[in-house]
Amino acid sequence: MKIISWNVRGLGNTRTFLVLKDILREHKPHILFICETKLRPVQMTSRSKEMGFDNCFNVSRNGMGRGLALMWSNDVDVNIVSYSNHHIDAVVNRAKGLKWRCTGIYGHPEGSQKKHTWTLLRRLVGLFSFPWLCFWDFNEILNPNEKLGGRERNMSMVADFKEAVNDCNLEDLGYMGYHFTWSNRRFGLHFVEERLDRFLGSKDWRSSPFYLIATNLNAWGSDHTPIMLEIQDQNNFIGQNRMASRRIHYEDMWSHYKECKRIVSKEWVYQNSWREGNLVDSFQRAFKNTMAYLLTWSKKKFEGRK
């Protein structure tokens, strides 16, 4: 199952719409979240049909700006729980009785209003006990290394975001691909990049029978890049790879590629819970997630080669 999230900065823009359709053709997501549609409900419903989605729930634009939309295919059962100008919260029902929460958050861009985004997160966390995925454009970074160029971020606001994530028992799911998800599209000394878009997951996903693989995609049409999450059954994932090999193992040839080194480094940094609980469990989790990312990367990198 795939989920794509993107701050499109206006879906009425023909170029952006065509870029989005190309992304959908390539990745075929089951669920699509977009923010800053800048469309009225009738316009958004029409756009969703053009993109091939059977279902669409949208929050109308505010004046000429904003606007949120959640779209999904008929093979996914989605129930909207709550919404506002800054979020859409839903419960997703999958086969075999699995339920999980899917919440798109559009963070307040104004510094003085960011506290309302963190308050919203804390209010949402207690509504259900299902595994929770929370994502979209939070309009804030979690760490200083998630910003390049320009003036330094207000570290108290970064700390507020991190505190809210911890209070909600969420963790960053990491990513494959380019580090930053937003740029100001300027040049030279004025160029700024930040990682504002991400997937967060509740810690009970660790004990679930699924791999969560996040990717920062490449696309033009907005100052943000789309992000994608693949939810893969561990048994099916391992089974598919066993068709090509009888066991899951690290390929020595991977070590020659910078992408491999980045994946290993990032995943072990994000698995920063070595001081929490059983060290063996922490090691196994870090190893399992690293191998999942490497196998996915390898399949895309070397597909069709012998």
C-alpha cells in the first residue's frame, strides 16, 4: 500500500496538475493527501476524478489560499473522523481486521501560530488506540541539520515541535531520497532548503507485521517535494526477495555506492533509542529497517540488470 502527500501550492496550476498526474501514474498510490489546493470543493472533486480517484474529501480554501484534500481508491476503506483548515484525520480499514489512523497535518506557517499545530497533535493522539501515521507539511524542522542556508531557525520552536512529537509517542520514520523537501527557489547566498515534510509513526508500528518505507520524491511544480510511504507486509516483502535469493543478506557490491552509505547512516541515526529498553531489541529493529530500505533501493537501482 502506498500513500503520497504533497503541498502543491495550487492545484489549479496546469503544470502542477500534470506533474501530479505523472507522479500518480508512476507510483499508483492508494491514498493521496494534498494541501494548499487553493480550490473550491466542486473544483477539487472534479480534479480528483481526473486523477482517477473514486473518493475525495476536501476542506475548502480559505479566501484564495489553503485548502486540503484526501483522496483514496475503492480498494481502501477510509472513514473521516475529524477535520479543520489544518488537518484531516481518518481511520483506514484493511483486510484481516487491521485498522490504523491516517492524519494529514498542515502546520501553521506563522511562528506565532505554530503552538496551535502542536496543541492539535496532542488533542488528536488520545482519540484512538490504533497505530498512527501522521504526516504532511508541518512547517517546522525537527533538527538543526534539516535546514541549509539563510538565518538560523528559532531553536525554541524546533524544541516545541520535538516535545510535541515525544508527547504523542511519535517518531520520525526517516526517508530515502534527497534530504530536503522545501526550497525558496532562490540562487547563490539567498538559497535556502529545509526538511518541512515528513512521515511520523506511533511506536506501536514497531511490533506490527509491516515495514514502513518513506521516500522523498523528485518533482517540479511546487516549492515542496512530494513524500511517499510504502506499507509492506513483512512476509510478502521477504517472500518477494526470496524469489531472487534463498536468504536475505547484505550485498558487498552495495558498499561501493554513496546511496547505500547514506541509507545505513541515516537509519542508524534515526534508530536513536539505544538507551531505551533492551539493546538487543534496538539492534534488531535498526538492522531490520536498514535492510528493508536497502532491499527497496537495490530493487530500483539494479532492476533489469544481471
